[in-house]
Amino acid sequence: MKILVLYRYSKNSSFNHWCNVDFYKELNSFENTEVKFYGVNVHEIFPDLNLTSYNSKLTMNDLRYLYNFDIIIIAGRNRTFINFREIASWLPKDFNTFDCPKVLIEPDYHKYRKLDWYKELNISLILHRHKSNIIRADHDFPNFRNLWLPFSVDSDIFKPDKNIEKIRKICFVGNSKSKSYYYRQKASEKLTQENLLSFEGIQKEGKYPLTLQKYVAYLNGASLFSIDCAKAFEILSSGSILFTNDAYNGFNELFPNCYITYENDFSDIKEKAGKLLNDYSLCNELSQKGRQLILNKHTHYHRCKDLLEILNKEIMKKNDCQIIKKEINNKIDVVYNIGNLDSNSLVRFKNSYLSVSKNKNYNIKISEVGQNNSSEIIKEFIPEFEYHYQYSETFDASIAKNNAFKYLIKENLFTFLDIDMIVPSNFIERSILFYKRHKKAFICPYIRLKQTSLIDYDDLMFQINDIGEEKITSAGVLVCDKKIYKSLNGFDEEYKDWGGRDSDFYERARLINKFKIFYACCLLHQHHERKFGENKEQNKERYYNRILECSKNKNLITQFKGLINNSCDMFSHIKLLFRHNISICLLDKTCYEGITNKPLTFPLTLGVDNIEKASSLVGSEVKFKSFPSKTKKFNLQGITVDIPFPVVSYLRNLYGRDIEKELRK
């Protein structure tokens, strides 16, 4: 694959070239891939990779004569203009009509929303550096293909220096002057007042990587546009701790459990900053985890690999034969949910994995909830897997599954495989084909086994008449896609111990016509003593009541603590507080749902003028905070509530100017 990257270089404004274009160079290290650059002043930054000196008279046909490229990559809209003022474009005059796949890798779509420029250039694909921009772009141009390609980092430039004793303060380095950097600005003010911040400002070229090595932690803010900025990757790669606000960006997916957040109203910033700086053990743990995560997933090499996979799938392989071949090679994420394993369960786990390993096209993911982290033990028999751990006194399967969905699952199709299950060698292939036929979540039933020394699926099936106990068809191993799982709000976390939660999920999927049973694909369940725990009857009662209620009112299908905790009724709580003359302000993440009358997708957090009184009226279902200083009035179904003034701009940028119509009502 031959790629031509179009870029304008300006030394004064391109000190951040490390994240913007340097990673493209890495593409040349991949087999059968070649990259060349063309554009204004490119010879200054990439003399050895420059196709030819920029000449305004050259056409795209001229460039292809010099270099027979397959794909054009535009390295950001801003770089297609002669200078940063974006007045005159330097692109060849025949660029718009030139017949070649054009891919835009855009870091700043939030600045250029709905411009005709995107249509005029006949762009085939937009890869957004910020996850939140996909929301905007899908809304603005629903016919465009918009995908996420996060930033990456040169881990050889941004790296820890073990010879430096880090200063135990939080440092801010970068730009904080723009109005969009509200969270950075306010956080800096709060931390400066407590003498917890060192302000370094904008650092260029060689000074910047060195500055990121000096301090224990570094302040970040996602801006009102909710961007997953490159600075975060550079901070973690430098062996430092990322301290950032809680935003709608992709950090939860990019850096799970590797950074510290402060609330958007800054109510906890002093406490968290102080605790972080004084906890040497936590600092060392986060520093090492962050650096290792970068080395494992977010170097330029990894991102170039991601880019090539996208280009091959979206651009290069569009004929029918290739599409069929690609579909056959689809993968499934095989997720084991574990907790508080003993020696016997470990044996069953090994047997299960052995059966899976005879399949093809799968990734192993392990979500553990319990008292101990078992990752080192698992490495002894599973060579490669992704892992997430949450401490808990007891194992909770719902939490483990929801954690897996939030932090581990990457493929569209996934299965939650009990460690007791033994699968056939064609389990993955058959599951993929069954899903493609029906496009629904489904379960594979299983046969309970008596005690036996056999562990091979074929051997077991050969003797199934002697060692099989009963076939379970009402429950089984779930295979699901991301959309269905999210639409059901995942597994209900209000079940305890064992029993109820799986059937609850299946019945809710059935109610929305998204459930089947794959009767022909039968798995085998290894023998062990069954323990339901003391909550068996309570779970049974909850299950029957829930399904009865959901069958009468399908709006209740997602109303529980799952992927998100939306079990409380937002408006009923607000009415109750209003009747007791308590002023109410909708805060950050629940604000959009409240003012556009959409289902609540986050735990309800309200600002009130009397926290003590509000808490006594409502109880623990709602989190209360102090009333913000600057707010805007809004009429919510006849009740006057407030929204924080900074959130108005945030909502406009994230959801478009339609939000202003709501605010005018």
C-alpha cells in the first residue's frame, strides 16, 4: 500500500508535530507499506520522505506520476491551508475531482462543524482523533463514515527519567488561555490557591518532554469540547500521573484505572490532589501502570497498525470476494468473569481454556471481581489476554460482565464464557455464522456432566450417555453484540450471589425481540458442587417481579443499576424537592437529558441550596452538591430549575445548536 500524506508545516505552530504527523513515519516500518509527504514546507520536517518540493502548479495527476499512491491522507483540515489563518488552500486545483480514496485524519472537527468543505473534497473516510467528535460528525454528516483513531505517542521521546527525583506537586504545562479550556483554568486556580500546582505554561520542542519528567502528576482538562487530547498520552508515557476532569472523552477506554479524575465542579480537587501527592504507593502504582499501558497499546507503532487495519478494511478491500473473506475472519471476544478462585475452580478454568484454544479468531478477556488479583496465576496457562480487576469481598457476576463491556470488549461480537464450560473446536465459527443469520443475542445450551477425568469435548460427547446429567436449554452461554448489550443496560447489578441475573437478561432481550437459542450448539458444563447463597429466594422474587413489570412497561427494561445507574426517577425527585422550596440545578452529565427530556443515562446529581434538607427528603438515591455560582434558568415541565452557565456552551458544542432551541423554551 502506497500512501501520500498531505501536510503544511510551520515551525512556529508545529511544535506538537510529535503527535500530529510523526507517527506517519512509522508506517514505513510495516511490510508492503510506503509513505511519502507532500505540502507546504514539508521538506523542513521530513526531507527524506518528501515527495517533491511544493509547487502550486503541480496537479494531483502530476503527483501520481511521481509516486503511484493508492490512498491520500489529509493530516488535518487546518494543514490544507497556506497558513494557520485558513484563508487560502494550497491543495492542487484538481484535488476535489481527483479519483482516489481520500482519508481525513482530523484532530479539530469540533472547530469546523457542518462546513461544505468536507463534501466538496469528496472524502471517503474521516478518522477522528477525539471520540466526542464522532458524535458531532455523525449528527452533521450521517452519510459520512466516521471512525475513532486516538492519538499515540513516541515512547522513546516521552519516557521516564529514573535519575530525576520528581517534584511532589501537580504541574500544568500547555495552553490554558482559550475559553474552551474552562476546566483547566478553574482547576489551576483552585490548586494554585492550595500551593499544590506548578505552572509551566507552553513548552516547545526539546523542553516539553523534559518538563513532563519533572513532576509527580500533571493537570489536564478535556475542554468544553470533551477532547481526549494528546497531552494525556505524553504524560502517561513519561511515567507521570494524569490528573484530569471527568469528561465525555474516551479516557475510560484508553486508560482504564490508570488516571485520577476530579469532579467538574472542582468540589473534590483539593482533597484528591493532596491525597495523591502524599500517597507514595499509589503514585508508583499509577506511574508504572500508565507507562506500561502506553508501551502495550498506544505507541506510534500500535496506532499505525490500527490505521493500516482501518485502511485495509474500509478502503482497500471493497470487492465482494474480499468482504466475504474478511467476514469469515471476524473475531469474538471470549470473556471469562472470575472471582475468588480456589484450586478446584482453577483446574476447571484451565480445562475450559484448553477447549477454547482449539478454536480460531478469538481474543481472551478476563474480568475479575473479588479479593485477589489472579492475573499472574492465569498467565501460567493463558499466554495472552486482556485483564480488568475490581476489588470486592464477594464475587458479583453482573459487575464483572459490565466491567468487561466497559473496559475490555473491543470486538462487536462477544461471549461470556463460564470457567466451567468446555466448548467444541468450531464454537467460534458456528457462533459467528449463527449471529450473521439472525443478528440477535443468543445462548448456547449446555449439558451438566458427572464427575469424570475426561476434558476433551469430542471424548466427552462420545460418552455423553454415561456421564451427562441433564441438558439445560433455558440458560446457557450468552453470545451478544455491543448494540444489544448497551440497549439493555447490561446485567442487573441488584441481584446478589447466584441466580436470576442471566434469565433476567435473556427475558429482557426477548421482550425487545433480540433473543434466540442456538439449540444445535451444545456446550458441556464440568461438574462441581452448586451453591446459590442466602439470597436465592430474594433473587427469584426480584426476577419474577422485574420481568412482570417490564412486560407491562418496556421503558422499565433498562431501569436498574447496570452499565449505568438510572434506576431513580429524575423528575419525581425534582418535583419533591421543588414542593419543599429547594432550588435545584441540573449538573453536568445529567443536564442534557434533563433539558431535552431524554432517558437518564447517568446517576442523578443535583446542585441544591440546602443539601441537608434535600438529603433528608430523598435519601441516598441522589447525589447532592452545592449550588453553582453562575447558572441559567430553564423551565422543566413547569418547574423552574437551573443549569450551570459553563455547561450551556459545553452542550452547544457537543450536541449542536439545536440545544439552543431547548434553552429558549
